[in-house]
Amino acid sequence: MTEIDTAVPDFRDRVVLVTGGTTGMGLATARLLLERNAHVVITGRDEGRLASAAERLSRAADDARLLTVRADSADLTDLEGLAEVIRERHGRLDGVFANAGVGAFQRAEEVSEAAFDHVVDVNFKGVFFTIQQALPLLDAAGGGSIVINASWTLHRGMAVAPVYAASKAAVHNLARTLGADLAGRNIRVNSVSPGYIVTDMFTGFAPEQAAQDAIAATVPLNRLGQSSDVAEAVAFLLSPQSSYITAQDLLVDGGLVTALPGS
Ligand SMILES: NC(=O)c1ccc[n+]([C@@H]2O[C@H](COP(=O)([O-])OP(=O)(O)OC[C@H]3O[C@@H](n4cnc5c(N)ncnc54)[C@H](OP(=O)(O)O)[C@@H]3O)[C@@H](O)[C@H]2O)c1
């Protein structure tokens, strides 16, 4: 009989990159991985926000296991610099959470070319080149796991998110294609699709309590998600406990996409 490992995954001696780690799901995932002994690299666009994230993470780990790097995911030069910094500090990567993303909530007729380009540059191009730059570092570790932060909107249309939802469908499709391409290099690629998660992005979309309550009522589990809900799923997909899972999407949405509320 195969032995089943029931221990909480430990990331000791593993190095994980979390893009967009200054707030929300990126920050929560960085915290969880640090608590599980990983070396974590977080990115963001602003040194001040990175410093405040480091301060918030200092309770989870000493500075030695956390590296902050200012890198705009939409800028290939920044992503090349990020890979170089990780190469110098660690020489490898065991996991990547390609999480950095921007929300865009406008109906199709209202979308300008600049707004379209910004969403696609961060959410799609940024994820693609983050992964491309990480590949030699994953190879140096002998393989690893990549998790892309997609969205429930890739499964179910949302009238005010035509470009955003399509950008998330694109990155989930990357998980399928790269899952096939990279399997021979011992690299798994999956996406997570969060539902409504209470972060700065969500409160920007629905600032009023009444709107948040109305949204929660559309979720079968009858609550909004927390960043920690997603962090647990990401840690699982990054860990060897998910070693037979690749090219998949894991919904972390309280049932939003696949079920109607029961009452
Ligand atoms: N919240 C939800 O309900 C929800 C649902 C489904 C999917 N998602 C996805 O979840 C991911 C995380 O979002 P969140 O909800 O946790 O929101 P958040 O708190 O606003 O976090 C977004 C993160 O992305 C970073 N970021 C944004 N643009 C960047 C860029 N060009 N380069 C590097 N970093 C960048 C931000 O860092 P700085 O601002 O410091 O640069 C921040 O750390 C996104 O991909 C989002 O699309 C969110």
C-alpha cells in the first residue's frame, strides 16, 4: 500500500518567488510560505510598499529568508533584473506564484486602448515573461511548481470585466500549454481561480458594505473569501503533495462558479 504523507508541507530549503507580494493574496501566500520555512522573494512596483510588506512579514520570518525586489511585471527589463537578483542570491527557484495583477472593471464600450494595454501588459504579458525568466532557475533546482493567479471570471462571464476576464482565460491557457511543455523538465504548471476575495482590489471594486453583503449572498458558502483561503491552495499546488497535478485550474471561490446559493 502507498504511504500517504499527512504532514503539513514544509518548504525548508525551498526558494519561492511571489510576484505582487506587497498586499492581498501575494502577501498572505508569502507569509504562509515563510511560516513553513521557505525562502521567499516578493516583488512590487514601489520600494515603500515593499518595505511596509517586509515589516508586516517580519513576524513570520527573519530578514534572511525574505528578499524584496522592486520589479514591474509589465517591464521585461525589470523581470530580467529580478531573475538576475534571484540567481545571485539563491542560484535557483523551486516555486513561482505569478500573482501580480490589476483589476479593470468597465463595460466593453468604455475600454480605452491604454486601459486594454495596461491590463494585458500586467496580467498576461507579465505572467508569461515572469515564467520565461524563471525557467532557468527552476531548471537549476531540478524542477519545481508554477502557480498562476487567474480568476473565477475565466469560467463565468462578468459584464464589467471583458478585458480582465479574457486576460485571466489567457493565463489559465498558459498553464495548460506550459504544463505539457515543461512536464519533461519536472516542472508543473497550474492556475488558481479565486472567487471574491477581500483585498484592496476587491474593495476598490465594491467599496460599500451593502454591495459586499449583496455579493457574499451570491456565494454558496455565503461569505467572501480571505487571502489566507487562497494562500493555502497555492501552498498545496507549490508543494510535493500535489505532485500528480498539472495543467489544471483550482477554483477557490466558495462554490460561486459551479453552484447556486442554497438559501
Ligand atoms: N480580489 C479578488 O477578488 C480577486 C479575484 C480573482 C483574482 N484575483 C487576482 O489576484 C491577484 C492578486 O490580487 P489581490 O486581489 O490580492 O489584489 P491586491 O491586494 O491589489 O494585490 C495586487 C498585487 O499586485 C501587485 N502589482 C500590481 N501591478 C503590478 C505590476 N505591474 N508589477 C508588479 N506587481 C504589481 C501589487 O503591488 P504594488 O501595488 O505594490 O506594485 C500587489 O502586490 C491578481 O492577479 C488578481 O487579478 C483577485
